[in-house]
Amino acid sequence: MAKAASISIPTEPIGSIPRPLALIDRVAKGDSEDPNLAPLYEDAIRDTIDRFEATGSPVVTDGEQRKYHNFATYCVHGLANTAPDGFTIPFSDGHTRRLSRLTSGPFCYKRYADCYLEVAQRYAHVPLKQAVISPSALSLMYTERIPDYSREQFIDDLLSEHETEIRRCLKKGAHKVQVDFTEGRLAVKIDPSGHLLNSFIDLNNLALSRFSPEERSRIGVHTCPGNDFDSTHSADVDYAELLPSLFELKAGNFYIALSAEGDRPHVLKIIRKYLKPDQRVFVGVIAPGNPRIETPEEVCARVLEASEYIPVEQLGTTDDCGFSPFSDNTSTTRDTAFAKIRARVLGTKLAEKHIGGHS
């Protein structure tokens, strides 16, 4: 009897995990940078990694416990030359979030994400990935002309800072560096002509082109329709308007929200058409915005469905989005998040066995 082929399907998280309620409450009462909060952050990171590893996840994150106030502005939060009244992100349930606005030059980061990686490495026993915000998202900080600081100079500074952040993460041993590009689908909603999306793709490619092919194999891009209080900002946008451009990005890995899509085969057909030979797609098999915990069997079915369109050697699994990209979001519990992650891990293993037994 022939031995079943060994099939390996990598599985990775996106990033954020809901923060402990005690930490959220404490931060709400004061400054997120208060040194007295250090022990609370440390405990949250340690607990997050312990629970992550207990799910069997082969790759973990620090859950973005220290990223206050959100996944997008962590690097500029607290800068003296920013204001809180920047670009507004509208969500489908009516609530909004705002980015920071640059008030004067020059543009620089206040902190790089490798500082989070460094802390997480004290506790992790498996590979760590690190999420960073995209240049295109931060480009929205320059909302109007700034005297003596042109947009061209701003873009130069932005690209330099983004490159520095990724290089620092890679140098410190990040398994992957994931560029959060959740604004991709939103760009199509804001500007259906596609001009805004194309400008985002071009800007991000200017950054990605600074890295070697080997480095880009450790860099990925994440796209989703947003997730905040179980609400999205662009789920009504057809992926057909985004994905052809997305795969023009010079990255080796793509993390694509998929499980909550109403017509997954439609999306998978687009992925199959535009996926390049040197790219891997991690398809979303877990819906963080849905409180129901998926079963491993459901996850397995979603992986098998994806394998009908995507070569197994280019396939991976992930969650649709982070579970709490904005730090004060309490709509999902930590217990639910880790239960969903465990289902992803187990379901992916089931799919490996199934595909291996039928190859």
C-alpha cells in the first residue's frame, strides 16, 4: 500500500488579541505611556503568548497588547507634531475611528514595532511574527499642504521610516513581517475609479522594492474589510475591485480575509487567476467578528475548498483579521479568540491529512 504523501499547510495569526479588561480599564483612566502600566503590559504579553502557544499555533504574536491605541497609529502616537482629528474611518454600524493628522514636518516614527518583538521574545518558544502598518495608511496623515514641508518630502520620510521598521524587525528575528493594508478595500469604496487604490499600491511597492527577494519572502501583506466591534468598513466592496491590484505588490505572502465572504468561490477564482508563482496566500478560515466558535471540521472544509483553486504548495491559513485591532474593543473575549485560533490550527491539520491521503 502506497504511503500517504506528507502535506504541510502553514498557518499563522494576523495579530491582535483582545486585551485583558483590567488593562483596558487602567489605560482608560490615564496615559497609555504611564511607566506604572509596564507590569500590566508585561503580564498581558506573557499571558497572551502562553495561551497562544497552548492552542498549538506554530507561529504566534504578542497580540498587540502594547499597541495603544490601535494597529495603525502605534508608531506615531504621542508625537508633538500630530493632531487626533485626522482621516475618519466609518464602520457599517455607524461608529467611526480617526487616524492622526500631521501638523508640521518632519515626519518620523516615535517607536518602531521591533520594540514589541523584543519583549515578546522573552516569553515565546515558537516563531514570532510582527505586524506593521502600511505606508499607504500613514500617507493619509498628510491631509493638507504643510508650509515648508512638501508632500514629496513627507513621502520620502515615510518610506524611509517604514523600511527602517521592517529591517529592524527582520534583523531581530521576526518569522514574518506583516504589512497591514486594511485600507485597500476601503480605498475602492472611497474612490470607485480605482485611482486611490492604484496610488496606494504604487506607494507600497516603492517600499517593498527596497527589499531583496529573500527578504520579501519573509514579508507579507494583510487585507480585510476591517473589524471593530464586530463591524466592517468595506465588506460591501467586491474583491474583484481589489485583488488584481493586490497581487501586483512585491510581497511573498498575502493574508486575505475570506471566511466571512458570502461567495468564497468567486473570491478564490480571482485569487487563482492573479496569484503569481512566487507568492503564497494565507486564506482566512476564521471570522473574528462572529462570536460563534468555528469547529475544526468547518475550518477543514474551508481549507479543502480553497485547495480546489490554489496549489497546496502556495496555500496557508489564517484568521480573517485581528481580533481587536483597536485596543478598547471588548466585543470579543480572550477566551473566544483563543478558542477560534485553536480551531484554525486543528482544522488546518485535518485538511493536511485529508489532502495527503488523497494525493
